[in-house]
Amino acid sequence: MASSDDEIDTQPLSVSNYHFEDDKDAPISFSVLPIQWSESESLKGKKEKVFLHGNADNGLKKIFMQVIAWRFDLSNVKPEISVLSKDGKWIKLQKPRKSYEDTIRTILITVYFMHFVKKNPETSAKSVWESLSKNKDFSYYEVKPSHNDLLNHMALMGEAASKDAVLAKSKLLLTVLEDKDTMRIKKLSDEEVKELARPGFIIDDIGNDEIDETVADEESDEEDALFDSVCSICDNGGNILCCDGKCMRSFHANKKDGEDSSCASLGFSRQEVEEIQNFYCKNCEYNKHQCFVCGRLGCSDKFAGAEVFKCASATCGFFYHPECVTKLLKLVVKDAPAELSNNIAKGEPFTCPAHYCRICKEMENKNKHELHFAVCRRCPKSYHRKCLPRKIAFEDKVDEGIMARAWEDLLPNNRILIYCLKHEIDDELGTPIRDHIKFPGVKEKIKPATKEVISNKNNAKLDNLLDKRTSAKSSISSGKMSSEKVEIKNFRKISGSNIPRKKANDATRRCLSENKRSTLKETERSNYEENQTSLGVQLYDLYLKGSEQISSDNHVDIVADNTVSVKPKKLSSAPPQLDIDSERRLLALFKEASSSVTMENVIKEHNFTSSTHAHSLKNVVEKTITMGKLEGSVEAVRTALKMLDKGHSIRDAEAVCGPDVMNRLFKWKDKLKVYLAPVLYGKRYTSFGRHFTQVEKLEGIVNKLHWYVQNDDMIVDFCCGANDFSILMKKKLEDTGKRCFFKNFDLLPTKNDFNFEMRDWMTIRRKELPSGSRLIMGLNPPFGLKAALANKFIDKALEFEPKLLILIVPPETERLDKKQSPYDLVWEDERFLSGKSFYLPGSVGTNDKQLEQWNVKAPPLYLWSRPDWTDKHKLIAQKNGHLFRQHDVSKMESFDREKSSASHSMDDDYVDDTTLDRMLDHDFLKSTNGEDCSFMVGQVQQGSSHGNVDRDSQERHEYLVTKAESTSWKRKRSDENDGRGPAVTLPAKRQGINEMPEGVLDHGNSNPLDFERNQSGSDMILSDNDVGNNGYTPLEPHSSVGDDGQSWPNVADSLPDYGLADLQEHSSRHMGDNTSSLGYRPHLREDDSHLRELETRQQIHPPGLQNPDPTSSSYLSGHGPAYNQMGSTYSVLGSRSELPYMMNTPAMPTNTPAMQRYAPRLDELNHVRTNSLGPEHPTVNRSNTSERSAPQPVYGNVLPGFPGDPSHLYSRQF
Amino acid sequence: MESSAEEYAAFEEKVKRTVYLDNLSPQVTESVIRSALEQFALVKSVSFIPNYLGTSSLPLCALVELDSAKKVKEVEAMIKQYPFMMTGMPRPVRARPSVMEMFDDRPIKPKRKMKCCWLEQSDPDFEVAKELKNLTRKHSAEITLMHNILSKEEEKLSTQQAETLKVHYKKYKMIESIMTDRAAHTLARKYNLAVADE
């Protein structure tokens, strides 16, 4: 439209601020267009109408045109993407419109990725992502570019590789193309990272040990962010060693690390650095820190007469003499109390002047650009960005004689690193002379700066530094240094003494020499004396000494020394003496052997790449969570709290311990906890961290599961442990005459090799297993922290689309009905695995008994079904009474456990028909058994239906048995009806549909006639009931036909209200369905509070039922399809307890959380539902009800055999 | 006592099925080994090899008979690959396939004749025998030396690890302390931070 013909001749048009839309004005990625690899190529592919919007000519011209193809060009410095307009013109894309960025994120990243790979064919994945995340085109994305972004563009990349020889050669690209599977997994962990990255929440690190490497890197980066991350000597970053002590400083440990900035460094060799376990700088080691104002050392040990005190802020490691800091604080704090100095000397916390802007006296605000702090590295002076004096400039201004003294991005917290005007910048170093650090006991290490090396700040900033060398200057500096040295020497001498020097340090020289004399003896003995010559050597020696305790095998020199000196003693017992030569030979051998063992080799050999052991926290815990930082933070928390208690403002407290510090603390705690888990949980840890399911439990599972297995199915145990399951399964299946295949995987060898393959489950490929309809998968995966591992295993399993998944996973595992392709729950049993269900192989307790694991919280046993199989499996479940049996089993469990006579008596009570008694029992039981009311109700039902019949029997003939006892059977019938009744009346009830056949089946089992009647009934009703909401219709037969005379009176007798309610429902429902009568409205209003509060959907209830019903229905809807059974049991509760006070039974609190948890999801579904139903239900009232109705997934569960025209239902609901 | 050929063959099979564990902790008992290995294989028998040479008489090595030769390899690989933990303590146990000489109750190879006699000083073999004797002694001395070096190393490593652990544990305790007295939570609440409770 906007493109006029005359533009065709001009240079290739480029467009910025662009976005693409399809013909419905919805944003769309240009990648849907066909790609044109070469000019000559003709366009193929479906023609979708895509329109380009954007600005051309620097925003002067608006563009709107249809485009038909796109291409990219990787040969330039930056990848170029162009689209072909309909009139055959290529338009280069520049910057997308902000809101459009997310739409094209992945394709952009893919193109950039290929570009990078093309430029650097040998590159590694890590460097690609690093460079991409630094790319400013992507910097606006919250989530860094990663593998995931490539996932959808594999085909494109494959094609590109086939057309581009350079790309094709890149190993990385190939691996990326091949490795779809692994990437899928990575995707998961990345999502977790996204979670982590979301600001404002404290989210526990999910699965620290399984997040992939890049994430780990990111994390540790982020770890550092709060604390000083530049070397204290040269103020440059890089590879630094963090002091574990209070000072929280970092240093270049090795000369090489600090090369860029000609940092004198600590002078350790690489090997030494590696061997350092917990590094304490000399200051922290001797508790002698420098006052940041006057620079003199002073004792900082609070228990030994401290002279210098640390700033209270959690992230600040500066020490001050009380007098020095008071002087400065008075400049910035308006109402500083007169006795401040004394208070500080008494140990009262203070925040140092570095936390106040020197100009405006306000504090820092990390989130406001203007209020970012610029902090001087040499004295406690800070400025807001806005207050920064002009002379403190970011760049040299030669004409004005200004040298750069401010640098951004070096310090964390958005701080600017500056040297204030007090400090003269050295031309060569680009920093002031580095004489600011004094270590006690050591001669000043920083020599007049090493002139040969080019100095600079960060490499990036190097360019604008002058490289001139003025000899005059250096001589000045060395002069300075030498005077400094003298002084330091004195300090060094006294340092050996433990005498606390209370005297102020002003009168240094004299005082010191006295001290010197008094401590001379000591110092003489100390080995600093001997090593006066060079500081490097001295430090080295010190460390050698230190490392004698900590050095690892590699430090053979010391080892050799030790052993030689030790040897004669030890060997004297051995009869023949070894001569020196052979000893030496042995030691040489030893040395050789030990030096051949390197960390890399070990890591390589042990191949830690398995998907479940990807990343260790060691580094984080050791290097980033240092003692000093932690101490500081913990202290700061306390201080801040105290300050708040004393009535200081939040602002003051935050200066001491900001919210970010708090967040960090919580994260640290989690990390430490994970890292120390083997220690904290001692004996529960075993060689291989596995937990196996007890064989008896496995048998139970087998007994349940075998019904669902068909001939020729393959049963896959993805983490088979001892491999007992498939053997048991096989036996069972053979007994029942089925022939199946088995496949078992585990990382570790198993006890028996029955169809076992030692493989990482994550590496199994799709084609290695038969099609999903023949697969039954699952069992007990490793859980991992917050079920992260379990989720991984399940996700992997879902790739195979098995028809059934049987899982023992912790409750916090992501439920399969919430996955992208949801599965339906057939049943779940929370109790089955309670108690001692697992054992820890390889762990032996004190009594030589294998440790069993008593579950603190039992992981439920789930059976999930692929949606298209659900009906079938549900049918089986009903046939075999699994839906009840879960309670059965759990009942056994709890009887075993509690031996509670109360529950027995309850059962008896149920056979009696006194409702009130029952009610009381409910309450009573709930209070004894409180935690699990689903179980309770299950029991209720069982109890009432069977009376005292053998409860342990798990077979369906139970029902037949009970049938014989007519009273109890009737009871059961009525119970069931109770159960169904309310569920039925809830308009929400997809449940209704499920419930129906369920009921039918149950009846069928006991009374085949019934079954038929029900069926025909429903048939009939369905056919003549042409109302939109089919959710209701199946209910019809149940209440009107399905209830034969036998049970009705019974119900009516015991629960008069209920009958009434039911009838009411019916009438109102009819009205609602057919006439959208007003009858709903009053109820609606009455229910309003409940609805709002509980997110429930039923609106038509007689007041008596109101209260209990919301619970049951919300529970049902909350748990989705497969909870039917549970649901119905709840409804039993509901209907029985027409009495309003039932609300107060403990059942309520248990239900509420579940509801709340699932509420959002329900809302979502409801929206969908409203939309789809909208056109069908023009009346407001109708749509209202449907909006309130429960989510639909279960509609898919309509039994095939069910006469209610399932396809019809389907079409409506989905 | 001479053994029959079958007996000997059976023994050879047994050797193949047996894995040799070295450097066990003195606390290790048969049931410890059983439960540790039974997740991978069926343990048929465990026999400790008496420690005649060491400073303490507690056995350090054991022969564990498994159900098949394949399992020997697996167990070996497992123990090499993962830290072998017993009652919560990692232990650098070594495993390797056993050889016949490790069994003190091994049957004599059929058709093999052995005889012993004293050597006279004048015997031409006397010097050879003496040299052999010295060599054995020397070896044993060398082994002792190496053992000492090794145990020194181990000790060092363990103190170092203990040290590290102590530090980390201290960190944990410290952080725990403000978590348990709710200081952290109180403060977090004052900042309006969302804090997940335990």
C-alpha cells in the first residue's frame, strides 16, 4: 500500500520499528514465510498473507505492505534478514518494534546463532551463548538466548547447513541438530531458570544439581553481584580470589590473573591457588584491618580490644577507627549524636560514610539511575551519579587536564567505581598509586608499580589510557613507596605480638619502636624475620606453611619432606631397612603416580555428564558463600532488625541490610542445605543415592496394574533399581495368560538382568521403543530436589506417549494433567506408599540392618492414562474396584499403623442408620485422623457398604458378598446414591457423565439388571433432551430412572433433605435448561460469596446443601478428571451432612488449599468454556452458568459404550 | 590332598565369579557388604581375608562371590565410578576381579606335584633361595613404606575435608540461626518480601 513504485530503483530499503501481521492483524513471525535461499529459486510453500508494518528512512516513512518471502545473509558483520515484498523488492529488517520482539525472538536468535557459528566454526556452545547474550540486540530480553530458542527452527538450520559448507562443517551446529532430545531436557531446566529470574519472589532454587552448566554459570555470576568483585589491589576484575574473612575483599591471587592491570597480586602460583581451601587474607587472619580513613592497621577483634570497627552494612567490608569515621560521618549525617564516637567504640553498629552521598547526604538507590552510587576505592567517599563532580570523569579530557577516574560496570549494584579527587591518578597505572593495602606481618607487597606492563582498568577501558611514561612521575611514586615501606616494616615487626595496643596510633614511630623492642624476641622467632628479603618469597613461605595442613596429594614436595622425616621412626619396626636409594626411588614413583592423577582426568574418567549428575554446588558453596560475607550478612540482619525495633526508619535498615541481601541469604541457605545434605541427613545417604520400593509394595502395584495390561504391551521401567518390578509383573501376567515385553533401564547395574539395559533414561530415543499405544511406563524415578528429577523423567517418558504411566512420585511433581499434552488420571493413591515403602540399598544401620525409609510424606502412586485410552482404563479401574480400592489399601495401611479402634467402631456405626451418629463419628475420626479426609471418607464408604466384611480383600467379589447382606447392601446403594446425587446436581458435573457409568458399573456388578435399566434410561433421556449443556443430561437417568425403588426410600428415610434437594435440583435444572428461568437467580446470589471465595461453579442448591457442596465440587474440579472417585466420596460427605454445621468439620480446611491451588487453572478453563459455549447459549443466564461450570477435561472420558453420543459431547466441550 | 578335575573346574568358575574388595574399613561386616552389593548382584558368599601383615589384625580385604562373572565387572565398575558409602561415610574401596591365589582354601591343581625340602648351605640353589627371601623382605618393606605414605596422604586429605566441612557446616548453622529465631523472616516481612516458609 504505502510502497510506491518509484522506490524500486532506490537502494535496498530497510525498515525499522517493524512488525508483521497476518490478515487478521495478529502479530506473526516472518519465519512463517517461505525462505528464499537464492535469488533464482522460485517460491514455494503455502501462501499466508503476511503484512509488514514499519518505518523506513529513519522513521520518515511509514511502511505497510504484503510480503511473500524472507531470507537471511550471514556473510556480513551482522546477520541481515530481509523480506521480499509482493512487488519483488527486498527489504532489510533492522530493529523490530518493541512489542514485537518476543514474537521473533527465536528466529532472530537462530539466525544470529548460525551467523556466529559460521564466523567461528570451531566454537563451543558456551561461547556462542555467551556472545549472543552479550549481543545488544538481545539484551532487552529478560531471558538470555539459549538452546531452547533454536528448538523450533531445527529444520531451518538443517537446511541452512545443507546449503552452506561452512556451517555444515561446524561441529556445534551438528551436535545441536542431533541433540534435540537433550535439548528438550535443557528446556525444562531453563524454564526453571526463568522462574528464578522472576524478580520480587523468593523462589527456591529448583534442582540445583541438575541445572545445566550455563545456568550454573549464570547463577554464580549472580551470586557475586552483591559483593565487591574487583581486585582490591588494582581495582580490576577478572579471575579473583575472594577472602573468606570479614573484609569480603577479592584479590588477584596470581600474577597472571592481574596481568591486564599490572596488578602486583598476592603472588601465589596457580597450583597454590587451587589448593587454597578457605582463603583468609592476612588482615582477616590476624584480625588486623586497616582504617579506611587513615589507612593504619588496627586490631579488629571485638574480643581483644578492637581499635577498628566494621561498617554494619551487609555488603560493606570497611573498617574504621571510631574517631576517623565520626569525623566523616558528621559531614554527611545531620543529627549525628555527640557521643557517636564513643558509641562506635563500644561496638554499636554504624553505617559508614561510604553509604551517604557526599554532596546531598542522601543514600543510594540501586534502582534509580540518577541515584546510583559512585564510590571511591580509596576512601569512604561516595556520590550519586547526579551529584558526581564534573572533574570525576568517565573519560580523559586532555585539554582540561582531566583524567578518567570513573568506570561503570566494574562494581556490583550498579555502582560506579571512582577515585575521588584526593587521589592522584598515576599516568601509567590509570589508578592512583597502589599503596593502599597493608597486610599485617608482611612487608608491603605492592612495589612501585611494575613499569614494564601496560596498565589499565578493564581491557575495554584501556584504549583511552595514556601510555606515556614520565620518569619524573615514577620516581615520585617510588619515592613515596619507599617511605611507605619503612613504615610498614615497623608494622610488620609488631605484628607478631599479641599485646593489644590500646594507644592511638597517631604517634606511630616512637610507639612502634617501643613495641618493637618489647616484641622483638617474638618477632625474631617468627619466620617473617628470616624472609625479609622479598615479599613474594615471604608470602609463598607463609602459604607453604599454611598449605602444609591443607595441601592435597599434588603437593608432593611437602609430602616427600614429611614422609622422609617420618619414615625412620615408622620403618624401624619393619625388619629390613630400606636404603636411601630405594626409598628415593619409591618416592619418585609415588610422585610420578600422584602427579599423573589430575582433576581433569578424574572428571573425564568418571564421566559426570549423565543427565542426572550435571552440576555440583561445590564451587558456589566454597567460593562464593564465604564465611565473611555470610557473617556480615547474618550480623547485618540482626542489626537491621534491632534498628527497626529501636524505631529507625526502614531506609536506615535497608542501608544495613537490603532486601537483596535477604534474598541472597535465603538462597544461600538452600544451597548450603543441598550441599550439606549428606552430612545433615547422615545415614540416609547411600552409595548411590537410590531408594528402592519394597518388594511387597511392588507386588501390590503389580496386582493392580496387571488388569490394564494387554497382550503384546511393553512394560518399561525407566528407573528399575533392583529390577524386581518387571519380574513380578511378568510372573503375574503369565499367571493371567498375557504375554508382554519388558524393558528396564537404570543408570546402575541391577540385581538381575531381566530385560535390563544399563542406560540413562534420558538417552533413550523415540524409535527404540514401540509405539505409545503399546507402552506402559513408569515407576519410581529419583525425585530430586523439589521433584526436579522426577519431572525430568516424566517429561522424557511423555515423549513416548505411552498409553499408561504408573508413577511413584512426590506430590509436588508437576501433575500430568497440567502438561502440554495432558494425561488423565485413572486413579491415585496417597496412602499406598506410606510408612516403610522404600529401602535404601547399600545403607546399613547400626544393627546391620538395611535401612528402611520411613516416609515423612508418602509419595502418591498414580496411574495416568493417555486421553484416548482413558475411557478404557477407567472401565477397567471400575471393574476391578480400583477406584475404591485405593481407599481399601490405604485403610489397611492406616489400620496397621494406628490400630485405632475408633475407626472400627465407626464402621459399625455406619451400618446403623443413624445419621447423627455418623456425623459425630465423622468429626471424631477426623480429629483423630485428621490429615487425610479423602481417606476417611473412603473408609466411610467402604465401611458402610461392607460392614464388617473382610476389609482387606481387594477383589470385586466383595460387592457380591455384601450384596448378600441385604441391609448393608442397601446402605451401600444409598451411599452411592448419596455420592452421586450431589455430584449430579452440581451443574458442573462432567463428573456426572463419569459418575454415571461408574455408578452403572457398580450397580452392574451387583445387579446387572440395574445396569441395563440405567443405560436405557440415559439413552432415552439424552435423545429427547436437546439442551445445550450435556453435562446435565447424563444425570437425568440417574436420578429419575437409575434410582430404583429399592434405594430411594432408603435415602429418603435417612436423608430427607437430600431427597428434597435432589428433586428441587431437577426441577430447577429443567427450567434452567429449557427456559432459562429466573429460578436460578436467587440461588446464584445466595451462593455468590461461596462462588467468589471458593471458585466453585454450582449455582443451584437448596440452601441446606449449599455449604457442603461447594467443597465437594471444588474439590472435584480442582483435581480434575480422575478424581471422580474422590469427588464422589466427598459428595457423600456433602450430601450426608445436609446439616449446615458440617461446614465446621475439619474436612474443610483440608479441602481449601487444594481448591486454592487449582483455582487459577479452573479459571482458565472456564474461559475456554465460555467461548465455546457462547454461541450455543445466547441467554445470559446460561452463559453465566456455564462459566461457573467446572473444567471440562473429563468430557473426554465418556465411555465409548455409553449411549450418550460421546462425539457430540466432545464437539461441544472442546 | 589332591582334588578332582571337576572340583578344580568348579573352583575356577568360582574365582571368575568373585570380586576382591580391598581397603575396607575395619567396621565393615559381611552384612554391610551384602547390602551394599546386593542392589547390583546376588551375593553368594563373603569371606574376609585375614590380615597377617598389617599393624592391626582386622581384615581389610574380602572376597565376595557373586552370581556371575558379568556381575563382577559391573560391581568393579560401580565401585570405581561412585564413592562407595557405608553408613553414610564414603570409603575409597577398591575392587578388582579375584585371582586364584587369593583363596586360601583353594584346591590343588590336579596333576601338580609339589614337594618341600631344606636346602643345605652347600646346595647350589641356596644362594638363589636366600636372594628370593631377601627380595620378599624388601618388597614387604617397600610396601610398608608406601602404605605409610599413603595413609599420611589420606589423613591429610581427611583433615582437610573435615576442615572444609566444618567451615561449611558453620556457615549453615549461622544461617540457620537467623532462620530459626525468625529474625530473617521478620525482617523480610518488614521489607515486604515474599518469603517462602520452610
